Amino acid sequence: MSLATLQAIESFVSGHAERTAMVRHRALDSQPLMVCAFQLGGEPFSAAAIAWGRSVDDMHLAVAGDPRNRDLLFAALEPFARDFCAYFEAPWAHAQVEAGPRGGGMQLLAPTSPQIVVPNRQTVMLLGRLGRRLRFLPTDGPQPADPIIVRHGAHLAFLREHGPVAGQQLIVDLDGLLDEHWGMALNATERSNLAALDAFIEPPAGVHGHLAAAQAELEPLGPRPDAEQDARVEPLIQDFHRRRKGSTSPRVVESLLSPIREHYRELLERTWETSWRCLERERGWPQARHVPERMEADRREYSFHMEGVEAQIRRRSRRTMPQAIAHVRKLSDAESVVATQRAADDPLKMVDLIASGQAIIGIVDRIDLGHTILGPSRAVSRPLAYLRLDGECFLDIGEVVHWDQQPQKSYEVRSIGTRGGREEVCLMLENPQASLPEAGERACFFAGDVKSRFTPSPSRDIPWTHRTPEAQAETPDLEDNEEQAA
Amino acid sequence: MAGLAFAEGVDLDKLLAGTPLAAAFGQSGFAFARGTTFEARVKDDQGDGHCRYGPLLELLREHLDFELSDVRTINLRTLHPGKSREAMAARAKETRRLLREMARCKEAPPNLIDGAVLEETVGGRTAYYEADGIAFRLRAQLVIIEIKSFPIVDGQAADPQALASALDQGALYILLTRRTLASEGFPPELVSTRMALVCPQNVGMRPCLHLKEVERRMRRIEALLESVPELAAVRASLGGLDATAVFETVSNRRRSADDRLRELHGLCDAVGTVFGPSCDGCGMYRFCREREFHAGSPNLLDEAASRELVGIPNLTRASALAAGAEPTPVEAPAARALAAIAALRDDALARVPPS
């Protein structure tokens, strides 16, 4: 049984979502850049409309008219690209040389990192695809692209790649954020809809959250429109084409865009308001202890990316096999470290660890400060803590655990016995300089690491399990100049 | 319920149209247009349904060693236009004849069938499936072609879900083609288990072709087809209830929505429904979900969660058990786990998050 199941049951009975976290496990900037978007049908590499801004009253809107036309799309993207780059690149202007994380090599680092907020994961994917299209465009030749569009593309593609790293906060998808902190009687697919999550968390008075969510999910928040939304814009686009007579000049296009712009303004305003409301609600919760540490990791990733963009280093469009293997390892390592950090920071998140036997909780019975063991040359102090458990201990003798108040320090499970009808575990502190819990105090110890032990493999060879008959040829530039739709 | 509807040949996607619980999906006109445009381009459609197949043949030459000359195409769509059952049956008959010719390798059979129709008896009913193309070369296997408009970028499909359903579709067509040939006494191995997937490459509409092995999907689909109940058996199990009439009433848009939904509830009460997260995409999703909601069913949750609650009739009861109510023997295992997690939760809420 997991806490999520219990919270889902309770939410069904109470009629509103239940909190699955006591603190907020992501940093939320007070003035992030919110980006909401709508596609045209299933067009994968373009956006029909994009809204962006730094506060709820600051919504900028770019509408392409017909995003299938490259010239119209790029013209519409330009103001977005300018604002985006201005915000995203701002911290880099103040970059300074700092020492590496463990006193390692010197690195050029920005003092802070930017934060992009989007309504859902699908928007991250759409921006990523858009970035993939834009980042390799040639800035010279017959159809030169504006360099800012190319830089914008590089940033978007970077965010898409960085997005899956557990606990990162450079790009925050609100549906993922809410799902991490709230439990409700909806399945995973239903919980990927921000409007549904929002409705279950704060349903209208007298309406059960589940029914409110079922109602809210009917109108998509983007980026994929439904048939009805697109049916409304279709005649507007036809009319737009008829009247522009093949012209893509901004002067002609701008005057004809109003009806399409109004259509998307209406759609995006709902997305915009829902997104800011959800963001504000989450911002009200206190931040978890390990969040600054993950912000630091983001700052380094961001700086590394910016350094590459500035030096105009051309990234591969697809990872090589060793790169891909290292990337997957990095993701899974971050996943387990962040899961442990969350549990260590949040008694509610610890519940699943205790229930599955990976953590123990109880009252400290007594402390033996005088305990010593024989070190290499002399006896060294290794204090013991005796913990009387509430439940059972499923840890093994010799296993390393951490006290949630001081998760960097390690204890070793020395013995497991029973005293007065309850299980008693003897833990030995492995770092003598650390402080200990006091006798009579309630304490929780867990297995798992809050620090990454990941070091990228130096090997460049492809392991035999991953060898493919032929390597894929790269095609960085996606634009197919001969073939253009619309 | 789904089995019954399938056996009765009811289109669940349209059944509840016009009621408040109608499915909220439906393809955007633009998404549909994108698919049509791409298919027309691949087939070099002249606009009147007559196709020259230039780009497609070029891909087939490149990947399947088609000869430069000696291409004979046949378009069954123009031969028997429309989607009526009669047209489909005629196309299915024609497809069968052409497959026979191909298998015999006599004279000069066509080596590209556009719009082949395969028939299959599912649950006692004949169902028709329309394949985008079947390609054939002398002294080689038949290859099923599927044309899809999702792009391939850097050798990967931009939309993994769309890719999965395209491969499932191809696997079904291979399976059905093999069965058709087998029924004519030819070895099923004449049809390759690798399907040809034609998709746009990158941003534009330039097609590319990938050969994909789908044998494992074929086996899964075969098992799925076997599991569809026979209409006669389903009818017999209903004990006199006339499901056909009920479906007719429910799909009758002249009747009030309340009326139609009530009839459907009645039928569902009689035959039962199975609901879960995998129902997403079914036309009755919202209807069944509402039923489950009113029953407080654990099926509203993720599959893992509903598995944890085996033996517990509904969520309200689960909440009571978590709070310490006396469980019945069937409920006991799940109830113990629930009470334990509830105790841990209460304990956690009393603690202060470390800072």
C-alpha cells in the first residue's frame, strides 16, 4: 500500500484533493517566464499561438495565422524569441569564474538561473520539438534565419533535454508539479490534465472534485486543440489565406490576423489564468530543505549550456551511444537521489519508505557516547544510538542508514533485537563529528543516498549489448526547402 | 459490455453522441487534413483519385529492390469507391483474387495493391480492414505498407504513441493477409513479418520508409482476436435480453439524452462493465467512469492502486477500514495495509519537516 493510494481514497470521500507533501519540493521563482501554447491540429513542429510573460497581468501573444507556412511562423516567433532570450540569457551576463562542486576545476558560472513555467509536459515537448527545428537553421545562404531564432531554438532544445532530470527547476511543468504534491481519485492519464488537477484541488462549492475535474478536462488547455476548437478556427484561417493572397509581408498579415488572434486569445487566457493560479497556490507552501542544492545543480547545467551557445558549439542532434548510456545513467541516478532527498525532507514522503521497510522510525532509548572501535592505529570513538521502533525493522545488519535531521552523516545497523516487546535497533555513528539525536527523542533513519555518487564512465566504447548494425546518419537541419506545406 | 458491443457491431465512439457523456475526443480537421495531404503526396494523387505512386515506388525501389520498370499497380479504391459494406465486400473479394495471383506467381500479377481490404470473422461477424498498400515482388515476400503522417526526426518517431498504434495496425494487416493466403492453401510465410512504414521525414512532407519487425505484436493481436466472444454465445448468456434493440434505442438521437443513458445503464447493469485507466480512448469512457464514480469504485484510481485494494468493495469502505473499522475476512489483507499506512500518515503529520 502506498500513501498515494490512501490519499486518493480520502480525496474521494472528502471531495477534494489531499496533500501528499508537507513542503514544496521545487523552487518557484517569484517572477518566472510563463509560456503557454496551442498547436494547429497535430502539426508537430510549429505553434499556432504562444502566450508568454512574467506575471499574470503581463500576457504577450504571438499568433502565426497559419503556422504551416514557414515565413508566417518565423515572423510570429520572432518577438517571442527576443523576449525569451532576453530573460533566459540575462543571468549569464553576470557570469563569474568559480570553483567546481567539490573544489574541482574552475568554471564560468552565472549567479542565478532562469525559470520557465509551462502548463503541462506536452508543452515542454512541443517547445522541445520547436527548438529542435530552430537550433540548426543556417544563418546564411538562400534562406538565412535570424540568429536570435537559432539561439532561441538552442535554449528550447536544451530545456527539453534537461526537463526529465528529476527535481530540476529550469523548466517547470505545472501538471507534474501538482501531481508531485497532491493525491486524488484520478488515474495517471487524467492527472496529466492541468485543468482537471486544478478542479480537484479547488472544486466549486458543493461540487465533488472528481466531477469538477471531469467537467474541467473537456476543454483542452493546449497545446493539442480538440476538434471543436480547431473547427472554429478553420474558416478564419481560410479567410485569412484568401485575403492575404499569398503575401507574407508583416504589413499585410498583421492587419488580417485579428480574428485568428482573438480566437487564440480566448483559448490562451483560460490556460494563462489556470496556470498562474496553480503556480501561486504552490508558491504558498514552504520550500523543502534540499531544493537549494538542486538549484545549484541547475545553475551549473544552465551555465554549461550558455557557455556552449556563446562559443557557438554545435551540439549533436542525436546522442552517440556512449553519450546516451551516460545520459540514462545520469537520469536514473538523479531519480533515486531526488526521491531520497524528498523523503528526508518531508515526513509525508517518508511514509512510503517506512511502509516498504527502507526506513525505520521510533524513540531513541539511550545513547552510548563512550563506545569505541579499533581503528587502524588506535581506538576511535563510534557512538551508539538505540532506537525502539514503532513497527518492524526490515533493514539488514551492516546496512548504512541516515538520520533525517542530518542526512549526510551515516550510521551502520549493528544489531536488531527485542526489548519490552518492541524491536530495538542499535545504530553506530560512522562520522564522530556529527551530532546525535537525544534520548527520548523520536527519530527516523532511512537507507539510500541524498548525495549523488554518479561519475560519468570514461569509456567511449559501445557495450556489446547496445551495438547496432549501422549507425544513423545525422541530419541537423530539419527544414525541407523544396517541400513546404501551405 | 465491450465484448457485447463488439459482437453486436456497435460503434461505441458514436453510441453516445448528443448526450452530455459523449466522448470528448475527435480528430481536429487539421490533423485529418495533414494525414490526407501526406498520403496524397506519397501516392502522387492527381486529385481525382487517380494515383501515379511516384514517390512511393521510389521508396520501394530503394528499400525493397523493386525493379525500375515492370511496376503494375492496382487501385481498389477507384474500382469500388465509397466505404459502404458492399464496396468493402467487393474490394475484399478482389483483394483475395489478387493475393491468389501473387501467390501463384503466374503471368504478371500486380505488385502494388492500393486500398486492399481484408476480411475477418470476429466474434461471429465479418469485419473489414483497409490496408494502405500491399507490395509484392517476384521471388520475394509480400510487404504490407502503412502510410502515416507523424514525422521521423533523427531516426526516431516524434510521437511514440502514434508509432505504436501504426505498428499494431500493420501487424493486424499482416496477420489478416496471412490468414487469407492460408485459407487459399498457400503458406503464410509468403507475407513478411516486417512492415513498411512510410512517414514524413523531418519538418516537411518528404516521405521516408522504414521496415519494422512486428511479429511479436502479431502474436498479441492474434490472442486478442481469439478472445472476442462469439455473438451467439453472448446472446445466449443474456437470458432473453434483446441487446440489439437496446443499442438501437441508445443510439437513437431523436430520443432524450436521459432516456438513452437510462437504457444503457440498464444494459450495463445486466451485462456488467470493466473499467480502468486503459479504457482511455473508448467512446464510453466518460459514461463508464461516471458509473464507477457513483459506485465509489477503486477502478477510478491507477491500476496499481486498485490492485492494492483487492477485496474492498468501494472507496468509502476503504476509507472506513483505514480509520479502523472491523474488516471482513476478504477485506482483511488490504485493510491491514490501509490501517498501517494511515497510522504512518497520522504520525507523519504530527512531525515537523526537517530544515
